[in-house]
Amino acid sequence: MTALTRLMPAGRIGGGRAGRLIERNVAIYRRTWWVLASGLFEPLFYLLGIGFGLGALVGPITGPSGESIPYGVYVAPALLATSAMNGAIYEATMNFFLKLRYAKTFDAILSTPLGPSDIAIGEVSWALTRGTLYATAFIVFAALLGLIITPWAVLAIPVALLIGFAFGAMGMAASSFMRSWQDFELVELVILPMFLFSGTFFPLSVYPGWMQVIVQLLPLWHAVSLARAATLGRFEPGNLVDLAYLAVMGLVGVVIVARRINGLLLK
């Protein structure tokens, strides 16, 4: 925390002031809750269409520890991680860009006692909250469909928090460099291949050796690996790398967002 304080612009880190931004977002979505809920359906449709539809043709698949598991059980945690990522990314990209460039929301906020660090942490906290809401609802649906096979799956909720933190913070950091709405096509250009190739639907072993190296560098790969370990109740030493990767990614993103807000709005 001391190191983070030195890296960020002046202003109190976190605390009740950053929480005011979460309260603001909750108040806004009270009347447009259906917009918030709509993001849940995409991973659920993938789960029903691929987990069950394609899964009936694929049959059992080899899990991360070499065990044989139903295809739907294998796919569900990957879609859970994707759900947490999408929830955070939706909030961290276009919504954040609108507040920063057009609505001038942050300009108004900076006229209050809140500083750039408060805005960064408050907005990232709301993004990870949205991602966690999606992931928690997805876990409930997966459990109703019989795809949760261990009580350890409850750990998927804190995992979703971490995933939302990592992607929300880095998504906002990237959005702070965007100059127009067209630039967000680059976000889709990154998200879609990452969704398809991060072990979401197929084990890492099906890829050539050189591609396995690339896949293991992707942030969603680490998110999927951690979510799969939680929902299967099988943790390995490599999951500590996943944990560290996502935590560092989130912290770096928060620092960049705070410094970008400081540079764009206060200088």
C-alpha cells in the first residue's frame, strides 16, 4: 500500500470517498437495472448452446488434473471467468470513456474533495462489482443445471472479484488513451480472440507448442485457470501464478488510471 501511495497522485487512497462513486453508480442503475442484467445472457447462452449442445457430441473431456469430467462442467468455469471479465470490461471501457470525455463527470467530481486516486479506485471497484454480480448469477444458473460438482465452487466468487479487478482496472487504463468511439474496435479485437483461445472451450494440449506459450501469456487464460480450479476443487501450485498475475495486472491498471486522470483533468 505504501508503494502504491507513492506511485499515485496526491489524494487519499480508497476509503469512504471512493465508495461515494459506487453509491452514485448504484443510484443510476436503480432505474435502468435491465441494462445491468442484460450482460448476463451472453455467457448463459454459450453455456446452454455449447456446454450442453456441443457437449452432447464431445462427451467427457480431460480436466486440468488429468481427470475425466463432463464437457459442460469443463466449460462452465471458463464462461464464469468470461462473465466476470465482460461485466468489468463493459463498465471500464465505453461507460468510463463517456464519463471522461463527453459527460465530464470526472471534471465535476474533482471539484469536490475527491482526488484522482479516489476516482480510479471507486470506478474500478464499481467495475469489479458489476463483473462479480454477473459471475455470481452465472454460478447460480450453473448450479441449477447440475454443473457445480463441489462445495469449493463458492471460492469462485472471490475469484470473480479478482478477475473483475484485473480487467476493470486495465480496461479503464486502456480507455484513458482512447480518442474516439472508433478506437473501441481495438478492444473487441483483443477480447474476442482471447475469449476463443484461452482454454475456454478446449484444453491447452490441443494447441501446437508455440501457441500454448502464447495462450499462457493471456490474462483470460489465468482467469479461466483460477476459476476452473475453484469450481472443480482442485488447486495446484500454478494457480499462485494465476493469482499473482491478475493481482499485479489490477494494481498496475489502477495506478495508470489515477495518473491519466490526474494528467488529463488537473494539468
